[in-house]
Amino acid sequence: MLKPLGKYNNQSIATWIYLGNIIISLFLGILLCNKLKYFKDTLSIFKIKNIFFLLFATISLFVIYFFTYTYYNSHFVTPGIVKEQVAYSKQIVSPFVQFLSFAICSPLFEEAAFRTTIYRFFKNDKIAFIFSSISFAWMHTGANPILIVYLPMSIVLTLIYHRRRVLSESILAHVLMNALLPTVVVLLQTITGLYYL
């Protein structure tokens, strides 16, 4: 049986601390993004052509993730290690709070940092696109073979932002990716017969 990490042996204490951090971070993040005018043209994502584009891009993200991660796990990772890591993390903070962090906080901050901020920093869009894609993937992986999973996904997310420079689009695609990933992976495993865990 795995032992809890950290000095908070009581999961509920760690969960409340983590939840408080998420709420404060979200509030400050949204406030800052609004102040920097990162959310301009947000309502335009609800036009039919933009909805179809986002749907296609999000489906592409799922397919890319599934096949690259299946390849990665079949060549680089001992089977079952991901399940063990998930079980270990559940002992620290409740799964619901982890989900909020993974599905809402991460997309907001990562997209604001690696898309809009980088595009504003570079004058050349091609350099901004390349730097945004690589830095996002590298931040998640470092010098690790799992870069083959994150780099293609990063390129798709950067393409979503690059198309119209609307941050809300890449945030929405990222939220859908993170929130629906477990369900879609099971669906794709059933359809393809490929299993990576």
C-alpha cells in the first residue's frame, strides 16, 4: 500500500489547501488576462465556422495524443506505471480537485503564457509559432522521449491560436482535451483495440 506524501497525512486538509490555491489562482489569472486584453473577441468563437474548426482541432488533438502516447508507452514506459502514478497522486488530493486543476487552471495559465504572451513578445509570427510550440512541449517533458507526445499536441494548440489570435479558442480546446481525455481514450481503445496501460 502506498503512503501519503508530504506533511499533510490527512487528505482533506491537503485538498482544501489545494482548492483554495486553485480559486485564488483562477481569480488572479482571469483578472490579469482581462487587464492585458487577452480575452478580446471571445464571443466570436461561437460562430458556426469557428465552432466546426474547434471541433475538428479538438478531435485531432485526441487522435494525436492517443496514437503518440500508445507508441510512447509501448516503446519507453513499463506498462502500468501511469496507473501507479495516478493512484499515488489520489492519496494526496481528492480526484475532483485534481480534475479542476488539470481541466481548468492548467489550460488557462498555459495558453496565456505559451500562446498570447509569446506572440506579443516576438515580432515575427513564424518565430513566435515555433518558440510557442517547442517551449510548451519542453516545459511538460524536458529532455525526455515523451516529447514525441507533447510536441504534436503543442503544434495543434498553437495553430488554433495562430489562426485568429483568439486566446479563448486555444483555452477551450485545451480544456476539452484535458477534461474529456480519459473518456475519449477508452473510446479510442475500444475502436482501435490498442491499449497503452
